[in-house]
Amino acid sequence: MNQNMAAAMELRCWGGDWGLPSVHTESLIVLAYTKFSGAKVAVSPIDWTWKTITVTVPELVCGDTAVQEPTQILNFLRKQRFNADYELTARQGADTMAYIALLEEKLQPALLHTFWVDAENYSNLTRPWFASRSPFPLNFFVPGRLASGALSRILLTTGEAPLHRISEVEGKIYSDAKECLNLLSYRLGTANFFFGNSPTSLDAFAFGFLAPLHKASLPSSPLQSHLRQLDNLTGFCDNILAVYFSSDHFCKIAAQAGPLPPVQETMDANLQKLTQLVNKESNLIEKMDDNLRSSPQHKPHRPEPKPSLSSAKSSTPA
Amino acid sequence: MSLAAEAFMSQMAAAEPWPENATLYQPLKEDQILLSDCASSLAVQAYLRMCGLPVQVFCRANAEYMSPSGKIPFIHVGNQVVSELGPIVQFTKAKGHSLSDGLDDVQRAEMKAYMELVNNMLLTAELYIQWCDDSTATEISRPRYSSPYSWPLNKILAYQKQWEVRRKMNAIGWGGKTLEQVYEDVSQCCQALSQRLGTQSYFFNKQPTELDALVFGHLFTILTTRLTSTELAERVKSYSNLLSFCRRVEQTYFEDKSS
């Protein structure tokens, strides 16, 4: 009977693009977990349907029950005996919870900002994509609603809303996110997955957060360039795409490089650390420089030299 | 604070040693302070004691408004004001005192992850129980929060704070949770901390770090604060190694404290 129930599971999520099975972080987390745990789930993207405005995505429908939110969906799948964390020790399970909390607190605000609040990215990439995937007339409402949800989430969690505006928290959330990426990179090291050789729910969460940042063609993103320098994290995403999603018809470009070998430690660990440190310092120096130049106390250079009273026409002093 | 301002602050902080007259501000202890603020304040006090840095605790009714970020607690050192555990840790590091220097990169990543877990789960649960649970909010939180003020200001401030916290809970998805689910989350968080601690004295080797200070602050406050129901304290008490951890930190660093 469990088999029948399992066959009847349907996952509603946003569709895929840029080489990913879905562009939406939470949908990606659930999709990755279903692949890792071997759950058979019928994926029904909500693109071009009215569900874009009526349904909270992602949503798992099984018989009569509907479950939302990635953590709840993962719990539900575990209860159905699709458990990717079966082989973890208790201590590793605790580490999983901690790292997921780290991702949600430190990385997610910056990701939301990059995709939904940053004006250039939003108008050139995110809004056209979501508008093109929503039916008329929802294409006017859906992206705006998602964007305002993202902005309020950032302000309420990282800044006291009445005191700070988004421009003041921007610096903080991006530096936190870069630090979080560095920490993830240290933790992953040279392994294929975070715990041993088989993927677990932490890998699903990390993949869901990192893959859109890695694959989307964002016009302006310092965070994306920072991620691109962390080879082991980008290799981690590519590896999962190649191994678990290459046969999916959602994934158009994932297999372009062929099945990737496991991540080899090509760069010296010290060199990698030095690169991160240098980037951090150079970003800091850039910001300091910018701030100094725009500071009101900074005396402006003379706009032009004072016109000399005597030198205008006369050529010879004598 | 922008990155440049943080860099300047570090520079200025590094210039002077820790003075004798450093002070920590928090709301009034008997009447006003709430569970979540008390936990954060105790965490900072524990951290400073672990570093061996003297600090005097002053209780002020308007501490929340004096704080540069609006959060409790904040410390006043020399001519600088720093609030919240994260920035305070960086500030003391700039002055040359640090508890986590001996950790390697992977351990530091773990420490930061566990600190985020405590902030994400324990602190949010404390806020939820204080402000989103109607009985606690009516009997304890609102009266305490507004006790220094007279009518009608006390009503306005209390309801404003409650509205803000509820907005935040809705934004992060905790608005739809029941009290039972919140207690369950607290249990899971305590279980994770208990498994990480195991039989060790502190979370990392034999030396305490800021994670120990943070966990101590929250757990000790939960265990010693009276709420409308004892469910929260009971959940924490079921993990014996966490209890002995709290007792150990209290005896080692707070033995001259009378409460």
C-alpha cells in the first residue's frame, strides 16, 4: 500500500531554466532531496498556470494531504521511509541542523537581495523570467508580489525596519554571505558531499541555495563572482547536476561538459585561502575608498585652477 | 554599519586596551527585562567573563533605545558603543582578546553554524513564546515590557513591540506554528546541542568559546525564568549534559554572583 501512496505523490514547483531543474531555491531543495532519497515524485511545474498566484510553492500533494515548506516536506518524505539521512550519526545530524541554520540566516538574505531587490538583476533577469512564466494577466502581479515579499523578509530579519533602510543593511548581508560561502567551502573541503560519499539533506539544502547563484546569468553580482572562485562549491553543484539530474528533460545544458569526475583538489588549500583573504581585503579597500570619496567631510579637489590674473593674454613677462 | 565604518571601528578599537570602566547596559532586571533580552545579555556577560574582561552591569529602563542597533545588550567601552554578541566578539578580537583563535577553519565553520542554530531556533522560539502566545503576552510580556512607563504610553509601546515581533514571525514562516510545534523545535535544537556537546566540558576541546557563552546564556535563562507554563524548562531539563554544562559554567565564571 505504501508503494501506491508513493506513486501518487505530486510536487508542485517552479519550472527550470539555466541548466537547472528549477530556478526556485526551495523547489530545488525538495527536488534534490527526492533524487537523493529515491522517492518517486511526479513533478508538475506551476508555470503558465493560475497556480502561480494561488499556491505556495513548493507543495507536495499525496492523496489528501498537502505539505508545504521544504523542512516539512523533507520530514514527510522521511516518514514515508524515503530517508537520505539514514546513515548519519547523531552528531552529524546535529551538524546538519546547524549548517542549515547557517545557510538560512547568513546566505539567504543576500540571495534574496541579489535576485529580487538588486535593481539591475531584478529588471533584467528575475522579473522577465517570472513574468514570462505566468499567464496573462498574472504576469503583472506575480513578480512584484514575490519581490516585495523578499524585501520585507530581508528588512525584518536583518535590520530593525524603522531604523535601517535596505541600503544600510546591504553591506552587512553581503559580507555575511561571503563569509558563509567561505565557511561552507572549508567544511566541504575536497569531498564530493558534506558527509561521506552519499548525499544527505544538508547537500540538498546547499544545492538549492548555491545552484541558482552559480548558474543564473546575473548582470551584476559580486556574490556570484565570489562563489565562482570557490571551486569546490561550484564543482559540488555541477557534480549533483551531472549525476542526479542529467537524464531529466528539464536540464538542457547540465550535461554539456559530460559527466564530471569527482572534484580533484587542484588548487593548493593555502592558495585558496589567500585568494579569499585578498578578495575580502580588496573589497574592503574598495568600499573604504568609495566611502571616503563620497564622504561630505572630504574636501573636494579644486574643480579647475583659478584663472590667473596676469597670464591670460601676455606671453612674455618682460 | 557599512564595511568602511566597521574597518575604522576596528582600527580605533585596536588602539586602546580594555579600560576598567567598561559598562554593559540592559533593561531593569527585576521588573522589565524579558526572557530573550535576558538570555542575550547573560550570553554577553558570560563571554566577557570568559575572556577575563571586567565589565559593570547597569540596568536602565531605556536601554533598548540607547542601543545603536535597537537590540540588547550593548557595551560602552572607552568612547565606543557596541551592541549584540556578534559585533562585541569582533570588537574584543580587535583589542586582542579572542576565545576562538585556537580553532582551525572547519571548527570555526562549525562554531558559527551552531551559533546560528541557537539564534535561529532558540532565540526565535523565545520571542514566539513571549509575544505570539496570547497568555504569556498578556500576563507577562506586555506588563513587564511597559512597566517603567505610565498610561497611555505603556499600552502603545507594548502593543507596538508585539506587532513588530508578530510581523517578523510571519515573515520567517513561524506565524503559522502552534505552541506545541515551537516546543518541539526547541527540543530538537537542544538535542542537536546535546549531541554536539557529548561528554566534553565545553563544545570545543577544553576551552570555552563564544558558542559556549551563547548556549549558556539561553539555557540558563530558560531554566531560571518563570513563565506561564514550565513546558519550556522541562524540555531543556531532559538533556542532562546540557544541565551539567550550565552548572559548570555558572560555577566557574559566575561564582561571585548572588542570584
